[in-house]
Amino acid sequence: MDSKHHWKWHITTYDLTNYTLVVPSVAVGNVGQLASDLIISTLGMEKLASIYTPAQIPVVGCDPYDTFSTTLSTSCEVYVATSHDLLVVQLRAPLVQKYARSFLENVVDQFQQKHIKDIIILTSSYAHEKKHIMTSPFRYISTDTTLLQEQIEGANLTLHEQQEEDLRIFGGGFAVLLFKICQEKMLPCLCLYKYCSEGDNIPDAYEMVNKFQRLVPLFDREKDIVAQLIQPASWKLLFGRPPPQEIY
């Protein structure tokens, strides 16, 4: 393991063979992170590990999913849902550019050693980059080894338009870098992104989870997915505290 990146495993007994790893990229509107929040909160995922790395700006705070918890939360944590063979790396701060590749390679190496089956990257792109206004706001990129080709076709996803040699997702954060690392390490990978603008991106997060459900079923398909999703406690102050009543 790269000595720069320190992993603290809170649970060491789980066999992660054939799990899917979800990694949200810190991107425009934070859609991937918000979607990951919804998944973690709704499934009641357990904290599996914390990652301490110079690649991230240090952040510490209360548990974002449980107001009664006495544990702290940091800028990079891994969550697990054993009932769905699912892992989520939740990032709460952007990556420091000069350490980004080293960190992402370390993440991929760690989970390849645990024999996960694939990675799904969730990210977003600037709405003004969308060239075909009448098409779906979702796009995808996948490695040749993706295990989700049938699900991709069933979800009617649109392939990213750019040539792979000059692959870019404007506003998409580290998504392309992680995708290329997965290619280099022969790990099946799918990158799903949504065109959006900065603002209240909660609706974008719900749409992202709905599209993710078409690829990796997590919830009851017979019920409305919006009604099933549970917003984390931290979203109550997503835009800060309300204005003090004294000013009125």
C-alpha cells in the first residue's frame, strides 16, 4: 500500500468478492455525491473504512446520516451494504491535483486486492456542454470489459460523444482520470454522468439514483423509487441555517 494513503478499516471480516464499487466524482452540482448520500442513507450502509490522504483537503464533522451518533465523519469514507454486494466511497472534499492519480490508483489497487467485480463512477457535466437539447441529460462511458452492457441497453443510455483518445467530461472532476486508471488496470468500469447546472441539485441526485437503479437494482421496482429514498439528516442544513427571525 502507498504509505501516503492510510486506510483505517472499521470492519475487517467481510468478503468483498464480486462487489460493485461506486465512486462519486466531486463535480459540478455535486450530483454524484448527493446521489451517493441517498444510496447510503436509504440502504442504511455501514461504515467500512476511513481513508486519510494528502490528496484530500481534511474535513471533519458529525455523522451525516445519524443525528444521534457520537462518531465523527471525515472527508473520505467507505460504506458497505452486504445485502446488495455494494460499496460506496463517499468524498466530501475535492482532490488535490498533484496527488489525485496516486490516490485513485491506491483506491483501485485496494479493492482489486479484495476482488471486487467492477467500478461505477457517478459524476456530472456543465449543462451548456450538452449539444443535443432534445436528448436525455444522461451519458455514459464504459470499458470494453463492462459487465453492464445488457443493463445499459435496457436503460436506453446515450454514449458519450467524444472520441476515447481525447476523453473529457467538462466539469466532471476526476471521473475521466479514474476511468483511465481502471482501463490501465483491466478493471471493468462504467462512468455515468448527468448534464446539470449549479444550484439546488437534489432533483438531479434523485434522477441519478433512478438511472442507477436501472443498472444496479437496489430498491423495489414495483414501487415509486422517490417514495423509497431517505434523505440523510445532513440535508436538513444543505443550504445553511434559515435566516434569524429577528431580521423580520
